[in-house]
Amino acid sequence: MTAAPPSAAAERPASTRYWEVDALRGLMLVLMTLTHLPSRLTDPLGQPFGFVSAAEGFVLLSAFMAGLVYTRTAYRDGVDAMRRAFWQRALKIYMAQAATLLFLFTIIAALGLRIDQPAVKDLMSYYLTQPRHAFLYSLALVYEPPLLDILPMYIFFMLLSPWVLAFSLRHGWAAVALASTGVWAAAQFGFSEWIYAGVVRWTGLPVPFQEMGAFNAYAWQFLWFMGLWLGASRSAPGARPLRLPHWLLLGAAAIALYGLYWRHHGPDGQAPFGGDAQLNLLFDKWLLGPLRLVNLVALGALAIGFGPALMRRLPRLHGLEAMGSASLPVFCAHLVAVLLVLAFYGSSQTARPPWGDALLLAVVFAALYAVARATLWIDARKAARARIKDAQPVRDSA
């Protein structure tokens, strides 16, 4: 899913945005919204490209952009400036998470209790039984209600990234890749549960393990740091376009097509092995299982190999670009929309007639696009004021 950018990186000015990446991130946001909003499209569009979800694409693309942008900052302004930029972004994401939690614990909780909505009660069951602990530990990013568990992981990665990036700029990526792979492998065998048991034993942490988010950060860090490396490599001096051999692209195509067919025409839909829990772990989303990674790598190889030519032939999708450029506000807005739908309609995918689903999706996506455009307008105004402020001393001295 990181196709087009790598191949064009060497020819592009440092200040130019990767519109292809913005469009792909916008697409991931659309797919996440369709997956999280209960409607007749939820199952058909869940994992549409095989046994890979929009979350993997979103995290990988975000990591790519982080590596690209912050490596440029390190080269231009130094490592300390790069660290400050990472921390400022992490703080912004934290504030977005805190605001979304406040919305959940106030408006959604009130609506869910007043309507007696089981979907809301299930979503925030720990908060309803332990409100004080839930509130405090959610702000500490320990308690992570369903749907609100990707941004805490994102913050964790953003806080680690400046140290990893600074190390890699000095010593290369081999040690980082090896360590990241080792942590991912350990996560497949209960590393996070072992860490949790130790923390509970030493601190008495009251939050149950299952309330700490569905995403296993020890597994997903592998995806983040590989994306960070890919983005950083595109900003390295003398970076050359990525070229993949034909035999690798043929193998990737075979794997991707088989995964696509299996996902949509297999007997068990999104569960590759039906009721076999042990085999399904090979494709597990939350643990980023090994076969899931194989499927993702195959899709990524095809994107790198064929994405640039495809992007030259497709018209620019400005709506998706806008949503991808304003990904954080749009992501939070999609959560607000999903939570409101759950509060009023519950989790049933057939709670509305087909025309009702169509109307709901039209309203939601119009709102998300409006959030994106408003965010970009505000950012443009801020940038214009900053340029005027920077230019003022020059005019004064003249």
C-alpha cells in the first residue's frame, strides 16, 4: 500500500506532499468508516483486498509519512528539532484522544443509558462499572475502549520514533529491524500478557487485560517501524527509486490474488479457517499474525511495482486527498459518527432499510469531507500568518 511514493521520491522536491499517499490514507479512512458503521456494507467491505484491513494500511502509510517528513527535519534542522516535532505531534494526537474519550464518557454514555442501548453498554462496560478507574486510566492510555484503541498505540509509536530514527540515522536500520522482528515474534507467544502480569504483580494495576485495547502494540510496532524505515529511506541523500524484480512481483500477485479469492469466496468469509481458533491466529489482526503479514507484504510489493504507472493514468481524487491530508481530525470525526450511530441504532447491520443506509453513509461522508476541508483551510490560514510573521522583520529592517 506504499506503492507510488517510493518510486518518485528521488525526483520530488523536499517540500512537495505525496498526493498519492494522502489519497491512499483517505481511502483507508473511508474503508474504516464503512467497517465500523453498522450497515449492509460492513461485512462485504471488511478486509476487501484479502486478509488485510484498512487499519494496516493506515498505520503503514502514517509511518511512511512520519519517516519521510521527520527525516527531512533531522537533515535540515538537526535531530533535536526532529524530536521536538515528534513530541508536538504526539501531544496533538493525545489531545484528540482525550477529547474523543470525553465525548464517549459524557454524551454517548448519557444517550446509551437513556435509550438503554446494549451496544453502548457493551462498548463501555468497564467505565460503567468502574467510572473513576476507567476515566483516570483512559487518560493515562491504559484503559482503551473499543474503537478508541488505535490512537493510544499511535501515540506510543510517535514517542518511540525519535529515538529509533536518531539511532538509525547514525547506525543504520539493521539493528532496529532485527529488534522489531524479535519483539513481533515474542508477541505471537504471549509477550504482552507476560508484561501485563508483571505490571499487575508490582503495581496492582486494576484494569483488566481485555480492556487495554484490541491491538497488540508489541506486534504492531513491527509494521510501524518498517513503514518508518521505508519513509526515512526515501529522504536519504541520493535515494533512488525502488525497483522490484519481476519474479518477486509475480509471486506477490499470486499470493494477493489467492488471498483475495479466499477472503471473498471462501466458505468462512473473514474467518479464514472458520471455527479453528488456533489456525486463525496465523491471520490474526490484533496480533498481526504471520500469514497476515505475508498477505500485506504481497499487496505492498504490487503497490510498489505497479502503483506509479497506475497513478499516472488515474485522475487525482481530491476528496480522498483532502481526507488523507487531514487524517487525524477526520479519524476522530469518524469515531464520533460511529458512536452516535451505535447509540441510536445499536450494532445491527440491518437496523435501517437499504435507502436508510445509503442516506446515513451520504451524511457521514459529507461530514467527514467537511471536517477535512475546514481543517485544511484553518491550516492554510495558520501557515499564511506564519509566513507573514517571518517576513515582518525583513520588511522592518529594510
